[in-house]
Amino acid sequence: MTAPKSGSSWLGIGSLFVEPPEDFWPAFSTAHSFTDNAAQIEELKLQSEHRANEFSVPTLPPPEGEATRILDAFAAEGWVEKEERWCCPQCQEQLGEAEAQEPTCPSCEVLFQDHGGLVQETVYVRDLAAIRPVDWVVAIHGMNTAGAWQEEFSWLMGSTWGRSVPVAVYKYGIVITGVLLFWRRRQLLSDFRAKLDKLRQQAVAQNLSDCPDLIAHSFGTWLFGHLLEGELHRPKEERLRFGRVILTGCVLRPDFDWQKMRDAGLVEEVLNHYGTKDPVVPVAHLAIVRSGPSGRRGFDSEQVWNIRAANYGHSSLFAIDRFVVDGKPLQKTPGENGVRHLEHSYQRYWRPFLTLPAEELGRIPDRANPKHPWKALPWPLSGNLFPYLAVPLLLALIVFLVPCLHRLLDPIQGATKTFLKYGGLGLLAVLSTTGLIFLGRWILGRGH
Ligand SMILES: [Zn+2]
């Protein structure tokens, strides 16, 4: 299901299988003039958030008349159903309709009328599915960070669950040439798969699922997406499979075929949390083959939960030195109500995404899909040419700038200079053509 934009649109269209979204409550209070019933509404909301499937008047603060009015309104909005029940006055056993017609209790066999007659009660019921269990999680960092957030994330996973959820932190170190050169990428991918396969075997040996959830950032998302593509070519019984997947600062192509991955059972659900001011992601498309700016504009797919983080940069979602204060992100000081970005991302988006039953995922806020389909840059500019110009150029620069090396390599100095000149010109051509294409798209009003 798709979440409506504002709370008011939830009025009258409740569901017995879904927890009302956060913004339902103020709209509910206003619509039914419950402005003087703050304590009762607060208690109902709390019970609802704890996923109670049964509500009743005595569990809300007094006065009873008002509590009844609130629960009746909750039912009228469609979030619960009102139900009459009968119980034995002696053993409190709940009775079916036919049993309530009999004179004696089927459980304790007393005569109802000897104990003051049947007890009738009114309850308000619904049918929420159980919270999805999270067995273990894999965390993969980005390109040139040691991934300090992974430790913080692990701590959150371990401390807010009521039990410890193992987090396998996958580290591949600092890679620069690795993202540019295809043989290094192939090696990284193969190491990554070998490690995941080993983790899976260990998990199964410890009675955990063979299908972990996963969170990835930046180049980690590229590794993960390409790992999945590789799995499609393996026999079914060998394939690595994943549960729910969170992508941040994602550098996969926005037209990545998630439908295929889901149909093959390789992933259960995917959340793409994108920052609209991510400066790194657009560059990836130029420098890395088969990549694109999905971490800045979302995937062109209904198969993914695209969650928009307005004005966020490449790593803002994980920031532990920036705060969300009264709904305002990227604040430098926490003030009174400030929450660190990492905690904010975790509590508001990622934890619900990992735990909510599939039919309730629509409650996750700030979902926004791209307005236009993405267009890849022409072949030479989409990561195919860049590495072959940038890497030799870098090497040529080093050779040229280190004087001692310079002297030693005097005989080939001419060649180095030539390389520097043409490599530089080539790179300049790639960069300026890309600039012109974006400019052209922008002028034509079709770009994004
Ligand atoms: Zn009884």
C-alpha cells in the first residue's frame, strides 16, 4: 500500500491490519474535538504503538464516558472493530456465543446465575501481524571510509532490540584504484562473496537464518548490486539470499532491475534512502562503470521504497556530529531536543523498515519516487573511459613531479610529457562534454 501524504487523508480509511501512522493522531484529535482528552489519546496511542490487538475502556484513564467516545471514534475511523464478549463470572473464561446461551460454564461448571450472571464486556479489536524478526545484519561501508558508523550502527542494533542482533561488519579497507579498475573490482566482488558465504555458513551453524538483512553505503551498494547480478547466474541452491536491504549514498544505476532480484528471491524488500544534495553520487556515474545517481534521486522502480532526505549529503544519514532539532536536520548543536542523525535515521526509518510486517511498510514516512525516468550518459562518459584516462594521468603526474624519479627516468621523460598532455586533454574533454550534456539537459528543462 502507498502512504497518503498527510495525516488528514488517513481519516476514515483505517485498516485493521496496519498501525496508524504518526501523523494520524493529531488529525484524529482535531477531527473529533478530543483536544481536552490529551492523556486518554496519549495512552491509546501508546498501546497502539506497542501493537496491542485489543483495547478496552477500563485500560484508558477516566472519565469512562470520554474513553468510550474515543474508542468508538477509533472504530468509526476503521482502525478497530467493536466486539461484545461474554465471560464466566467465576473463572473469567471467555465464552463463545453458543456457550453463553447455556446455564453452566463449560470450564468450571458453575451455574452462571449463582455468581451474579454472565459478565459482558466491550472490546475493540484489530488484527496486526507480528513484528518481523531480525536475525542478523550485514553492514558494508563506502569507498574511502573505515566506516565508523558501522560500529555505532551495531551498537544501536544491539541495544534497542531487547536482545542482541549480530551485525557482521564487512570491511575492505580504503580503495581508490579498486573502484576504477575492473580487475580490482572483480577481486573485491569475489572476496566479498566468499566472506558472505562463510558468514552464512557460520550463521546456519548457530541456528540463525541463511538470509541476513543488509545495510550498505556508497561503493558498498555497488558491490552488493553486482553481487546480486552474479547470483542470478548460479544454480538456485548455491545463491546467496538476503532479507530486507537498506541502501544509502547508493551508486547503482537508477534503472537497476530490482524486479528481477525480487522475483528470483534474492532480496525481500529494498529501502533506498537518498540525500538530495549528495555531491559524490553523481560523480560515480562518470567514474565507475554500471553505476548511477540512485543515491541522489531514487530508483525508477515501484519495487523499491525510495525515501527522500531533503538537503542531505553523502554521509549525513550516519552523522554523529550533526543533529535533528525539532524536525530541522543538519544542526550543529543538539539544543534541548536534538537527536544525532544516525539515531534519527535508525529510529524513524531503518528500524521500522526492518521490523514492520510487509503490509505496514507504507507507514515509513518521506517516500518519494523520481518524477522522470533516468537517462544514462553516453557510453564513453558513463565510467567507461574515465579510468583509462585518470589512472595513467595520475601515474604520469607522479613521475613528472618527483624530481629524483624524474632524473632517473630521464630517457622516457619525453613519453611521460606526451602522456601527461594527451591524458590531460582527454580527461578535460570527458569532463567538459559531461558538463555540456548536463547544461544542455538543463536548458531543455528535461534534466534533474
Ligand atoms: Zn467458569
